[in-house]
Amino acid sequence: MASARDRILDAFEEVLLTEGERAATLDAVASRAGVSKGGLIYHFPSKDLLAHGLCERLTALAAEDAERMRASSEGPARYYIRSSRYLGTPFDRAFVGVARLHQGGVAEAVETIRTIERQWLEILATALHDDDAAHAIKLMGDGLYFQAVYGAGEFAATGGTTPQGDDDLDALLRVVDKIVG
Amino acid sequence: MASARDRILDAFEEVLLTEGERAATLDAVASRAGVSKGGLIYHFPSKDLLAHGLCERLTALAAEDAERMRASSEGPARYYIRSSRYLGTPFDRAFVGVARLHQGGVAEAVETIRTIERQWLEILATALHDDDAAHAIKLMGDGLYFQAVYGAGEFAATGGTTPQGDDDLDALLRVVDKIVG
DNA sequence: GTCTATATTGTGATAGAC
DNA sequence: GTCTATCACAATATAGAC
């Protein structure tokens, strides 16, 4: 069974994704995690530390993802676009959660995202030997994350304005090849 | 002189951009606008209506921008990438403000942004006669806005990870030409 | 480790004077 | 149209029992 700490972070993500940052109060998170507020506070003595916990989780998941990106058989560019779509993976959820946290005034959230973005760009530039192409592809990935942050969870509802289906992904990957080639 | 209503909306934007959604309380906005809370409430009887006012402002500015985009001499694709960079224009400020509002649980904010995005995609697809290229370029613009939302105002500080300078813009526009051509 | 109070502050909103 | 109170409530955090 997952540790209470992890279950609380899961609940925090869940509320952030489905109801937004404003609704992610200690009460709401504790309730969703199935513990009392006091129980939550035992694991995360302050709300800042709860946010810090989610940032740490995201950073760890990002390191694993960067490794997969570097080692990808189809190349980092294609891997990056493929994985930038919102598919509800643990990484996706943590990323969107931290992105939403930013608005709460948590400075660490911006710094965490910025560090991850820097890493992606570096991997792309190294693999492609073309800074301009790397920038362009990085922007496309950011665009996909933009859609995720403004569409994931409850807010998603009626499908986005960007390609998320398999056909659209193939078309997008062809554009990537065109930029790279 | 700008109407009190406009000055309050300006102040609302300013606080949203520099301190985040959480800090954009009625007190903070009133103080920044140079009026009392009661004075603010006279113009915007509730916080939802204040948010509504900013969404309306953004929608109006977006309509003007869409017109310029359609009429652009260099074509909508280049215009779109050029204007998606954060340059602190009234449109940029309203857009980032509304984007930050979203996290506050204001449903109208998401809907407003989604409508604008749909419009952009439509203009691009119509002009390029190539849905895949339109999608890709739209994503690059979203990426630039992503950077803006996570970098504008006080949070900007140390320069982003994406091209914002003139050299980088030129490189980006070359990639756009490559996608379109 | 988890719980039930409770204290404290901040926030949105109302009422009514000027 | 703008102001000064003031209210009601929600949110973080503390204290201490079990």
C-alpha cells in the first residue's frame, strides 16, 4: 500500500487538476486523501511544504523522463512531442498540478518547471545539432502542455483545439521530421 | 483620463501579472487602483464580475488582433508567431491576466481563452490551406504564450528558455516558412 | 500517527454616511 | 461615486488528547 504521504500528494494533485488551485485547501486535500486535517498536517506541517512535496515528486519524475527521452529509439524530438500530449500519466498529473500551483504564488513551482524546460531544450539541442529546430520543437511541446494546463481534469470537457488523437499525432510527427530534416 | 472602471481593470491586471492570482484580492486591487474597496465594489459588485470585466476586455482586444492577423501583409502565420511573444502590449497583459485567473476557478476564463485559440487556429488553417501546418504553428504560438504565462511580470526575472530576442525571432520565422513551404 | 478542538487571520461582501 | 465601518465565513495553523 502506498504511504500516507504519497496518498496525500495524490489527493493534492487530484484536487488541483479537477477543481483548480483555489479549491485545493487543506480541508479538501485531507478529505480526498481520507485523513483529517490534523493527519495531513503531521506529514506536511505547512501548505508550503505540501507544495514543496509535489515539486519534489515532479522533479524526480522529470529526471526519469529525461533519461527515457535521451535513450529513445525514435529520437528525442519525436519522443518529446509524443510525450508532451496530456495522457494522464503520473508525470502529466504532477506537471499540471505544479503548473496550477504557480498561480498560488508558490515561487518554487515556477522554478521547478523552468528547470525541467531547460533540460528538455538542452536534450533537443544536443541531439539535433540545430538550435533553431530545437527551439521550434520545444515550443510545440510547450504548446501541448499549455493545452494540458488549460484543459486537463474537470476543465477539459469538450475536447481541445489541438491534435490529441492518433491521426493528429502522426501529422504532428511528420511536421517534426520536416523541421529536423 | 481613463474611466475609473478602466483604471481598476488595469490595476487588476497589474497585480495578477506581478504577484499572481492569489494576491489579487479586492483590497490589493483597490489599493493599486487608488480607490477604496467600497469604491471598487461600486463599479464591480462582486469579484466574479471583476473577472468578467477582464474577460470582456480580452475578448474585445482579441477581436481587433484577429482582424490585424487576417490582414497582415506577411501572412497570418508569421504575424501570429511574431505577436505571440510577450511584449507587454495591452493584449498580452489581458491574456496573461485571464490565464492566471483560470487557476482561481473562474470558468469564464477558460472559455474565453479557448474561444480565442479556436479563432487563431481557424485563421491559420484558412490562410495556409494545410491543417497540419496550421496545427503545428498554432502549437508554437501556444508555446510562446506558455512561456509568457509562466514568465511575465515579477516571475520573469532571469530570462526564459525560449527565443525572445530579434535573432531568435528571425530563426523562428525561418522555421515557420519551412513548415508552410 | 492520527484525531478533535480552537485560535487567528484574511477575504468577499453589506450598510449606510457623505 | 466614493468613502468608512462592520459582518460572516473560510483557510491556515496550533495545542493537546488518544
